[in-house]
Amino acid sequence: MMLEEKNDNLHEADGSNENETQDVSQNENSQIEEPIENNADTTEVSSDDANDVVSETADAIEISPEELEETVVVSDNQKALDAIADSNAEESEDETLKERHEIPMQDYEAMDMESLVAELEKLVTVEKVMSVKDHVEELRTAFLSKYNHFIEEKREEFLAENPDTTEDFHYHLPLKIKFDTLINQYRDKKNTHFKSLQNNLKANLDVRLAIVEELKELINPQENIKDTLKHFNELRERWKNAGPIPRDKYNHVWNNYHFHVENFYDYLHLDREARDLDFKHNLEQKQRIISRVEELVNESDVNKAFRELQDLHKIWKEDIGPVSRDHREVIWNTFSELTKKIHDKRELLFEKQRGTEQENLEKKKDIISKIAELAKEKVEAHSSWQGQIEKVEALRNEFFATGKVPADVNEETWSAFKNAVRDFNALKNSFYKDIKKDQQENLNKKMALVERAKSLKDSEDFGATTPVMKQIQEEWKQIGHVPRKYSDSIWKEFKEACNHYFDKLHAQRNEVNSEELEAFEKKKTYLETIRDFELTGDHKTDLDAIKAHIETWKSYGKVPHARRHIEGKFNKILDALFDKLSLSKKDSEMARFNSRIDQLSSSDDSRKLENEKIFLIRKIEEVQQEIFQLENNIQFFANAKKDNPMVLEVKKNIERHKESLQMWKDKLKQVRNLKTE
């Protein structure tokens, strides 16, 4: 039955029904007035139709305010539609571009060079070449900026250290070699990709143009309607599978295709029931798209919404056929208005990003200003310069960590930053160039001391040579810094010469002081004996025994200077024994003190005895001052009761300090008696 009805319609299209033919003619004349869902100016229009358009335009020169407002709205909508169309045209040429938005764009300016190379390696070896096109370009710019700045600093350091050199500056950075290798690898992959792409684009374009030509020929009343429909569906399927074409041809070719598809629906007398069902199906699909776009208007991720909107536009164009004339303009206007809303949200997001970039620009200007100020400060000390260098380094890191600035001022901002840092380095290098002369003089002085130390290191006249060697060491300390590259080597030479001499001196003293070595061995043996000593419990007997041990220990005499640690071990044993005796705190303290003073006196080290005397005098003065302060404080309580707790505590404190004072005086008296003897 359906086939018979189609044949009837085909018969009517053959001219047997004048009314229908007249309707077709009217439809053809009115087609220009119907909106086409994209840029109408790219469709193919007959000369008669063009004349009608000119006539209608001439009649409509006067535009009412309402019509003008509607025209502005349409224009705004068209901007949004053009944005979608341009994106789809670009991606239709190379479908790998669809994936680029799925890879997040990182803040490459905030990364160091090592991190940038690691990220580049991941992008080049893992991702598809066109999906990372923008990423690689941003990353390349960030790396080269940092690398050029790094090389400039190294060049300035080289020239500062070698002001009179005629050598060309060269600096080998393995990281740069790896970066260049990865960039070349990316370019090779991109060239291969484009070569393959270009080979297919023209062929695909020819296929699509041929499909459009075949669509034109479908409106043929002489052909069986069933065959025509089959041919039409085949053309639509071939269109879907035709592949990408050049982006500059995309909209024009698609508009021609869509125009002739609508012509096929509108002008060919198909079975009306079948056509209406198709129109209804297409309308439902487009309404579902509109429902989804209404949801996307409220999507928080604007970029995600825009991406999906692009896909929906492509489905609207590529996969869904026309709808009836009654709904065509309304549904398209609804779709375009919703498109504009998402486009406007995207523009607001871009505006916000531009605001952030402007904020970043102000931050970077402030950083540049601070570096410029540091480049004017006069600093006259190495330590101060180290502080200045740390400040500039912190500002440099802050500059790189700050995000993007507007593209139109990016180069200008980077240039200002480089100039500020260059001015600072010039001032710094000028300072170090001046002190380099001083360091060279210091190097000459130290080299002379090294030669003197080497000439004396084998001397056997220790009495005359030792003071000279000590004087050489003192002079070395007074000389300032030398150039860094000589610092370690010259110090090593000097140290070896001095150590050689003093090792010989110590060896000679060890030979002379064989008695001290013998005393050490005796004390070492005796130390083991006294460890096992046990108190009897009788105070006098135990005290006499301890004193006897002390006298025996003293009788062994001095030990070598390097082995005097054994005296400390003996003192620890004595302390433990005194703690076990039932002596008063004062008696115990004095017993320990007497033992230590005896050791000092037996060592013939008058300097240590003098230091002990000075220490005791200072302690006496401190305690006297504290007693004076306490006695002064108690005057404030003259009217207080005698049993006042605070008064009683202060008096006890005064008594304790007086006892301590007496003990310090007894110690001082004992030291003075030793010096008198």
C-alpha cells in the first residue's frame, strides 16, 4: 500500500495534477524566505531567486525598532553559532583535535626546567600529536624562557670571573639536549601526521562534492520513488563516512548538502505519511537535543558544556534530517538561543580568565619593580650581597610561579623582567670584580705562607721553629678569602705542611717524655685497683684511705698531654667515694676541690691555676652581690612580724649564701697558698 501511494505521488509529480504543480512552484519561490540552519549565504541559489531577494531587500530598507532589536538578537545568536561552527570545522579537518580538551593545560610557567622536560616527554611519547599541540607550544615557550635566562646568568658569571678572556662562552646543559631531542621527535610526528592528513582531505572533499551533485539529481519525476529513497539513504550513509575535509570548505560544503537535503524533503512529492513520520522522528530527536542543551545551560563546567554543545550541533547537522516547515524556524531559533546562552557563559569565563591574567600582570610588574630597586642598592660586603642574591632568587621564583599574563604583553613583561635581573647581575658582578683583585692578593700572601711552612716543616730545631710555625698559622687566619677555585687546594697544601711539622714535634716530645708514659701506665694499672676499693664504714679510716689513694696517684707524676683523660676517670671514682662518706656538703665539696687542685699543682700548668683563681674571685663577687641584694630587700619588711614566712625565707637564703661565700673564700685561700709555695 505504501509503495502504491508513493507511485501515486510520483505520478502526480509527473505533471498530471496542476494544483500540486502550482504548489511546488510556490514553494520554490518561498524557499528563499525560509531560514536555513546555518550561513545561508553559502548555499547555492538560482539567479531568479537572487532577483527576488534583491527586490525584497529594496522594499525593506526602512526597519522598525522592533525589527532592529530582532536583528541584533539574531546577530548575537549568529556569533555563538559561528563559534560552534568554527570549532567543528577545525575538528572536522582533524578528528584527533577532539581529544585535546581532555588533557588539562598545566601552569607551565610555574614549573622548573626539569619538570618541564619530564612533562614534555610524557606528552610526546604517550599522547596523540595533535591533541597536545597547544600544550607543547606553551611548554616550549616556558622552557626556552627559563633556559635563556639561565644561560644569560652563566655567561655573566663567566665574564665576571674572566674579565680579560678572549674565549667564547660555552655552557653544556644535558637537559637542553634532551629537550631538543623531544621537540624534534614531536615535530617529526606532527609532520608525518599532516602529510597523511593532507593526502586524505582533498579526496574526501571530492567525495562530498560528488554526493552533493548526486543529491541535486535526485529530484527526478521520471525515477521510481522507491529507488529514489534508496539512493537518498545511500547518499546520507556515504556522507557520514566520507571523512574529514579542509576546514575552510567545511561550512560551505555542509550548507550545500543540507540545502539539497531539505529540497529533497520539501519539493519531491514523497508519500506524505512516510515524510510526515520522518519529519516527526527528526523533530523528536531535535527536541531531545534541545532538552539536553537546556540542561547544559546550568552545567557548572562551562568548557565541558561547550564541548558537548559542539557535538550536539554536529549531530543536529550530520545525523538528523529536516523537520516540517511549521516547526523548522521555531526549533532552530530555540536551539540557537540556547547556544547563545552557553556561549555567553563561556565568554564570561574567558573574561574572568582575562581578569586573572591582568592580576598576574600586576603581580609580575610589582616583582620586576622590586628587582629593579635591588639593582640600585649599593652593597659593600660579601655577606650583604649574599642576602641580596637570596632576595632576587626568591623574587625570580615568585615571578615564575605567578600564572599567565595577557598574551599581548607577555613578551614585553618577560623583557622587562630580564632587564631588571640583568641590571642586578651587572651591579653584583661589578662588586665581585673589585673584590676579585683583593682575593688575588690574598692568594699571593697565602701562597707565600705555604712556601714558608714547607721550608720549615722538616726543621729539627723545635725550640726556634715552633714559635715561627705558630706565627705563620696566625698570619694565615688574618688573611681574607681567596678565589673559590683555589681555596681548597691551597688550604690542603698549608695544612699538610703544618701537620707534618707538628706531628714530628709531638713525636719528639713523646720520646722525651718517656717518664710521662710510664706514669700513665702506672696510673692505668692503679685505676683498676681503686675501682675495687670498698669503704669500711668508719669515717676517719675511710677518709684517711681515700687521702692515701690520692697521694699515691700524685706520686706517679704527670701523664702525656694527649692522655690526660685518665685524670678524669680517677676524679669520677673519687667523687663516688666522697658521696658514700658521711661528710657534710661543704666538707665533701672541699675534699673534691683539694683533689683537683693537687692535680693542677702537680701538672706545672700555671696558666690553669691562674684561670682557677680568676674564676673563684668572680664567684665570690657574685655571691657578695646577691647577699647585698637580699639584705637590701629585707629592709622593706622592717615593720613586719618576726614570724612572717617571707621574712624567714629571705633570712634563710642570706645564711645559705654566706655559707657559700665562706666556701669560695676558703678555696681561693688554698689556691693562693699554692702559688705562694
